[in-house]
Amino acid sequence: MKRPAKQVMPELQKIRHFVMNIIYQSEGKKVKLPSLRTLSAEFGLGASTIKQEFDRLEREGYLVSRHGVGVFTNPKQYFFPETKLPLVGIKLYQGDAYFYDATLMKMIAELMSALSAFPCNVHMLTAGCTTVEELDVELRHSHIDALVTVSVEPELTAFAASRMPAVNIGYPCPETDSVVFRGEAAGRELAELLCGARRSPRVLQLNDSRNIDGFRQALENDGRIRCSGSSGSVPAGELEPLLRGGDHDCVITHSKNIAFIHKFFGRNRPDAIPRLVAIDDGIYPDFPDCFYLAMPRQEAARLTAARLAELLGCREARPPFERILEHKLCRHHSQS
Amino acid sequence: MKRPAKQVMPELQKIRHFVMNIIYQSEGKKVKLPSLRTLSAEFGLGASTIKQEFDRLEREGYLVSRHGVGVFTNPKQYFFPETKLPLVGIKLYQGDAYFYDATLMKMIAELMSALSAFPCNVHMLTAGCTTVEELDVELRHSHIDALVTVSVEPELTAFAASRMPAVNIGYPCPETDSVVFRGEAAGRELAELLCGARRSPRVLQLNDSRNIDGFRQALENDGRIRCSGSSGSVPAGELEPLLRGGDHDCVITHSKNIAFIHKFFGRNRPDAIPRLVAIDDGIYPDFPDCFYLAMPRQEAARLTAARLAELLGCREARPPFERILEHKLCRHHSQS
């Protein structure tokens, strides 16, 4: 077999997605595909290359070719039941099929898990579109019936929601069904806890808290707490000077830093190890004296899936849905 | 802003992935990107279109441009720590960012969840490649450091494992680290259970059992059981005649059929409702008298993530790893 050139691979994927989309839209009917010549012109690929992909799709059962007549979708294809299942898109901020972020990965895992419990298919949207015009193209291109957006900008989410059933997870988005995370309650709880042990506790924040709306604010607004720290992410090399700098009662940081900080204090000031609070970023080190600020992802995913099922199951408009889920301050980490 | 043409979207994604891959490989160093003219020729896109994507990547913090000098990767980009995290690929059978199958979706959800617990990034491979030559192109193109394959053909899995740390989930694959699912134990357990209630129980199988190696065999090999049923997937319309056909003690089928079957017997033969066994396909209806054949996905995902962490953490060759996980016959469904 001819070795495929590097640049041909993504092109063949386009042919495959093109065919898959036609099958998906066919609702179990036999649909004739455009001729090789037409597709060749449209995709800028040789007809023989397209033919090769068609042959493979035929072997896989997606297509049926009738000599001299044309190539058709196979209405018996097993993953298309009699009644077409809704195709739910999941769109991430700067959507990519890359997951560089344990928090996001964990959220997607919970979403997929929750969506697998009701009859739908899922399409992970991958285009990195950032304007309404581009999202419009992406949504039309992906043929989805409903959408879940995760940390997507409100403007884009609102546009998507105007086009199809959509649920937004993360930040508030006016007039759009949303599951919103807040951290105020956890912030106040931590403040009480710290003030119980000491009159004006000093808190060092080593995280950007962007995903924990209200948590930092609740601590800073509490007149008894003295907060310091960085407002951005802290590189590992800069942790040590910050830790040396003050006599802190509590250090709040991403889970990934906890092991280092724990070791640092054990070595340098074993008698004054501060209370550690790990921001739940999907990585869970096991430290007995550490609190976790846990994101209610599983609950968010379940609420989202249930709401989508409701929206897909009815034709009438529904009153806007908003659920506010509070981060939880946990003593022992639970994997939920 | 100019409305992007339908066909430009995937091209812009290529530019984005091209840049992301360079950043990913840069290990935190500042890397100069090729000129717009070079990229224009390579991707067949106008220089102004590429410039537009570069501008966006700059706004997002991935790139830094120096007037008259060139465009560079931004070594401070927050998701790239000082030490480059391994990028783990997940490759599915007929890989696509579409999930048409609740079983697969649930497996991916568990995998992502397990992988999020150790420091790595994840890239979902999307090309539908089916030959070793194509996989070679895909692996080179995706720059991953390790791979998890799910229900991928043994030949492809073995090839991938010869190139990088790889763990295979699903079917046995010689000489390749594998987590294999088996159903014999559950099959024998069900046989004992049914034979305890009746001398030669009749079992109706309404599933293709492809993913439950050994389960069907264990039932059929038990001399006391009389098995009948279909060897392929059964369309909903054909369920009823099969159910009317015989006086069954047990019906084994996909979870999605359970509600229908339960209702059918309740209406037609409420005195002789057979034992129902639901094949765990990710959808969990709640029936009190139903057994579930549960796939040990969570355990498989955890074993896989732990093995990958081990492989990525050492340079020496390791003896082959194989874990056989048995499906479990559960009385009450547990979400794990």
C-alpha cells in the first residue's frame, strides 16, 4: 500500500467526517453521495484518494456502493437506531481535543459520564473559534442538536443558546441555562475556621482563583483576615521565597504545589506548619492535614445532563434555568 | 470582521494545532515560527488569514511578536510548566471526536478522570487510521509521549507500543501492556444462579456480546443451560416476536432494552417475568429485579493510568504487564 503523505491524513479525515455527517443527518434513510469528481474538486484531493476512503468506509459498513449507480449511505449502520438520537456537542474554552488542564479534563470526564446515562451521542467540538460568526460556522458544520459549553465566553454561549438547547457550565451567562460555580460559602467557612484558631490569621494565596469566583473575595472581605499572595499563577521556582517571607497561618494553592510546600515546612519550620488548602485541580495528593476546595463537578454534570434531556424532550420554551453550586471545603478529599 | 468561509475553519484549526505542537515541543523555550510566506505556501492559505490566527494566538498569550524580527512562542504560557508534562494520547477504535456509543464514552470518561490524577496532558487522537503506515503518520503528527488504546486492533496497538509507552484496554494484545476484560466468571455465576432455580433453564440472549469475551461462551458451554437468541444486535421492532417465542427463565440484553422487556412481560405474562440481565452499556435503568453485568471500567482506567505513570517515569524496559479484569454480575447497579 502506498504510504500516505503527511498532509493527506487530515484531508482524509475531512472526507470521513463529511460522510459521517451525511449519515448522521440521513435519519436512517439511504442517501446518495456526491460523485468522486465533485468531492475531488471540493476537497482538493485526487479522486483515487477519496475512492480509497470510500472503500474503507464501505468495509466498515458505513457505505454501500452500487456499480454504475453510485455510493450510498448504509441505513443499517448499527450505531444509528430507528429513532435518531440527539447529538450533543461539548464545547470547551479554546476548544481542542487537547486537554492541558486537569480541572477541565475532570469536568469533561464527569460530563461524558453523565451524558452516557441518557440516550444521546456526543461530539466534542474542536474548532478554536472565538467570535459569534465563527461559532455560527462551527455549529452549522457539526450538525449537533444541543450543546454544553464549559468556560466559554458568555457572548458565544448566549449565541449558541439562541440556536439550540444549550447549557452553560462555569460562569454566569444571562438568559442562558447555566450551572454556575461559586466559592463564597467555602471562603466564609475557611475564614471562620482560621479565626477560631487565631485572632487575625495571615493567609497566603498562591493561585489565581479565576475558577473560584467569590472565594478569594470572601476571604479578603473578612476584616479579620490578612491576605497576601500573588494574583497570577506562581512558577515552582518562586514558591520558596514567598513561603519564607511571612509567618502564615494558612496557604491556599493548587494541589500540585502541596507536596512541595508540605516538605518545605517540614524541613524549615516543622513546629509552624500552616493550614494548607488545596485548590481542587483534578490532582489529589494525600495529605492528612490538608483541606480541599472541591469543585462540585459531578453534580454540575448531572444537572447539565438532566436539563439537556428535559430541553431535548420538549418543544415548548422553558423558563431559564440557573443552578448555583458552591465549592465545598473538605477535610478529606473525596473523589467525587 | 470578514465572515469566515465554511472551508477556512478547519484550515485555521490546522494553523492553531501547528502552533500548539511547536509550543508543546519547545519545552518552555522561545521558538521562532516560520514566516507567513512559508506557512502560506505550506498550508495553502492566504498570509493575511494566517496573520489573523497568529494575532488571535498572541491575544491568547501563546505567541509574542517582535516587529521586524518575527513571531515567537511565549515561554511563559501558563499551561506549560518548567518541566514539560508528558502528553498522553487516547486512541479509540475508529477514533473520532464523536462518541456514538455509551460504553465507549463511559470508558473514556473513566480514563480522563484517572489520567487527571497524575501530571500529564491528554490529546484525543482523531484520525480514523486503520493501517500501521497511517498510524505511523498519526503518531508522528501528534507528538505524544505515551498512548492508551481502547478497542484498537492488536496489530495497531502492538505497533504503537513498539514506538512509545502504551497501554491497551479491551482485547488481549501479545507483548503489549494490556488491561483485558473477560466475562467467564460472570457467565458461570449466572449459570449457577439459574440452575439453582430450575434444572435446565432457558436463556434468551439479545445482544452481540462482542465486548464480553467469554460470557456467552461460559453460558453455552454449561451443559445445563439451553441458550437461544441472536448473535447480532436486535432492532427494537424484532424484540417482541423473540420474547413471545419461548418460555424463558432469563433474558440477557443491552440496558436500553430492559424497560421495553419489563413492560412487555408485565403486560403479557406478569406471572412469568424472567430474570433480566442488563449488559452494562453505560445507560442504567432502575429495575429492582434486574442483574447488571458491570464492566470494571474504573478499575481498568486506574490500572492504565498507574501503569502509564510507571512507564513514563522510568527508562529501563519493564516486563510485560497484563491485568485481566472480570465483569461483575451485580444485583444492584453501582455507578462505578
